[in-house]
Amino acid sequence: MNSAPPGTRWLQLLLPFACALVVIGAHYWLIAYAASPTPFDDQWAAEAAKLYPHFFNGTLGLSDLIASHGEHRLLMTRLWSLLLLELDGSWDSILQMLANTLVLGVYTMALITAFRPLLSLASWMVFASFVAFEYALPCAWATTIFGFDSQRYFVLLFSFVGLVVMAGAPALTLRWWLAVLLIVASYFSMASGTATAAAAAVLCALQIAVGRRTGWREWPALALLAALIAGMVLAVPPVVGDEALRAHSVGHFIEAFTEVMSWPAAIGITFVPIRLLGMLLLNWPAWLVSLEAIRTRPPLSDRRWLVAALSGWIVLHAGLVAYGRAVAPVQARYVDIIMLGLAVNAACLLYLSQKFQIWRRWRPAAVVAALWLLPLLIGLGESVFKQAIPAIAEQRADGLAQTENLRAYLESGDIGALLNKTPLVAIPYGDPQRLAELAASPVIRPLLPAELVGQASVERAQQNGLARWTGHAVASLKSIALRWGALLIPLGLFLFASAAILQWRRGRFPLPSQLPP
């Protein structure tokens, strides 16, 4: 494995930070362009109907925080929403989006940093560029511009960091318990956190089987992980109405599974053998490195064990989505998680390339890069230009209409402003009667954003609780982020380029023309 040479340790922070700035800036630009200040869909059912009334009535308990929302128990999202509400004083969906993006930025930094020991400096910088590129694209636009989707970023962050810690943690040590805590947090982000626990258990079992985990503590630790998985599965509630979304045959499951695992190389292709080919084409680097870890039995600290854990998590998560959402397994709100698989495979392709030194021979290097990159880049282009951009424009128009119609109702009290409007297109909730009831309630109306109830109402809300001291500062930071946030992109690129040039001038990595034959 590669350790940071003297004088390059500052890169361990600067490069991931620069890439995170690019990702955050790209998402801030999208939020400024397309986001609606009006709470949308699940926000009314989860926050307006339950979370905030219980909070302000003083009846909010642990059972409310971990209550099911569909098949999920959104403890992290509920706590996050309450924190932002307290800091700002109002129910501000755009503030939620901006804050959610910071979680994505932290995850991006963790992802890039974790693969430094596996890669040479030059390969690591290429990998960091790839991660910044894919997560800056608007393929997962729905997660970006819906305030209530923080759980998708939390499950990524907690699952990834939890597996990083678990991969090298001896059983029942403090580090091992920290990994368990992170895995539990991933479950209380989304139900797919169950896959995180399963991936950790399978990894530990493999490490025991090949003799890398030894001692009596490993067995009770494995039993605890198995019990944790069983508890998570039993705690997932059945959801009435979701049966129609599930896979109803093995063939239906395989179709959905291959669609997820072959994204984006096989976008628009329904022929399963082609999807299987796309799945193999995209995922062979990570699977090969995982097999190498099992065969060579490196120390627990070796990052190839992390690759094995993440490969298992990606497959398990794809299986859960293929079973539970077989009707539409690849949606914009799922893509952030799918992109983790692309990042892991990119890191493994770079690792294999440096191991076999194929970059010294340009012809095979070009073939390997083209076979993996071209289908991926073509698919990403189709995802952005044919799917994301039209959908973003449509959502922006819908958001404007929803804000106008809800504001008309709040100003007039005439529910006719909401009736006979297309749900989730012209109004932000599926039931206009329930929407009117929630929006006009004495708890929720004072919390609504200025675009719906006026600036005076927001200023009154900022006189309560923690917002008395933080409300104006938060509002200023929000305004700056919306107006100038896109400038984080060139700032991040400048920092990245400066670091790369400095390292090249110091001879830390050669240009291709300087490689020996």
C-alpha cells in the first residue's frame, strides 16, 4: 500500500477539500436555479403533520423520532430538520437543500481520502478528479432539490465510513464498536442500512475464513452483527400499497438488478444480456480486487478489504432496490448511491493499472481506459442531457406553480386555489384538502418561508428559540450560498490545479512523456 511521501501529507486534506468544493458549488448552482422554497410531497406528511407539531407541543419523544416513514426510520433526517429549524426559525426547504449538500461534501472528502493508501499519488489525483466529476453532475438532481432527502446522503456517509472503520477493526475493540454505531446510524438514515450491516458481517466472516481475524472475540462479534441484521430486518414495517412496486418473479428481479448494476452504461437498454454485459464491464475491477484480497489475505489495514466490503454493499443495495422498487429501480433520487459503485471501480481500475504498470505501454492502457470509460461517459451524457436537464426544467416550472397556488390559498383562504390542480405538479401535495389544513394550521403557517407568507412572518419566527441568535446569520449565509455558491467550482478547480502543478514541479509524479519505456 502507498503511504504519503514526506511533504505531501497536506494533500490528504487539500485535494479532497478542493473536490468537495467543486461538488458543493455544482449543487448550489442547481439549487439556486431550480429549487422551490415550497415544501414538497413527503415533507407535508412527515414534517408538517407529525414532526413539527409534536416538537412545538412538547410531546416529541424517541418513538416519534424513530417512527416509520414508509419502510424507513428517518431518525437522522428528523434530527437534521429540527436542527435547521432551530437555527433558522422557519421551515426553509432551500436551507435544507443547502445544508444537505454539505453532508454530500463531507462524504466526498471521506471517499477520496479513504482510497489514498491504495493508490499512488498520480493515480489518487486522477481518482479524486473522477469523484468530483461524477458527483458534480446533476444525474441525482432529485436528491439535490428536495429538502427532505438528506437521508440519502446520510446513509452514504454513515455506510461508507462505517465500512472503512469495520474493515480494519479487531473485534469488540473501541474502533469496532464505533463501526457498529455508524452502521446503526446508517439504518436510522434509510432501511438500506441493513445492507451495510450485512456487508460488514460478510466481510468479517471472510476475514475469519482466510485467517486474518483470529481469537475468540471474533465469534461473538460476528454473532452480534448477525443479531443486528435480524433486528434491522424485523424492524422494517410492511408498507401497504408497495406490493405493486416489488419484483414478482425471478425474471423481474434480474431485470431490475441488472438495470441498477449496469447504470449508466446500459441506459435505455431492456435486453437483459446486454445489461449483464454492462454490469460486468463496469464492475470487473472491484470484483477482481476483492478476489485478490481474499486470495492474498493482506492485513486488516489493507484497503483491498474495504473494496471487498463496498463491493458487497453495492451488490446488496442493488438487490434491495431491485426487489423493493423493481418497477423503476433507477431513479434520480437513487443515483448518488449507485455512483459509489462507479467510484470504487474507478479506484480499482487505477490500482490494477499501476500494479501491472500498463500506463508505461500506451496502447494497452488506451484500450483498458476506453473499454471502461467510453460506455460510462456515453451513459452519463445521456443521463444528463436526455433525462436530468429536461426533468430539472420541468421541476422548476412545477415549483413556481406550486408556490403561486399555495400562496394564493394562504392569502385568500379560498381552497379553490388548490382544488382541480394536478397533485405534485401544480400543488405540492397529493391531497389538496389535507394540504390546506396543514398549511393553515397555527403551528405550520408561522414556519412557512417568506415566498408563501411574507418576510414579516419569517422575522417573527426568528424571534423564537435559538434563532434569536442564529437566524439572521443563517439567512445571510443562505443568501450568499445561493448568489455566489457556484464560485466554489472555480475555487476548487484552482486549488486542485495548484496542488497538482506544485507536486509535479517537486517531481512527485512524472508526466507520461517522462515514463521509461
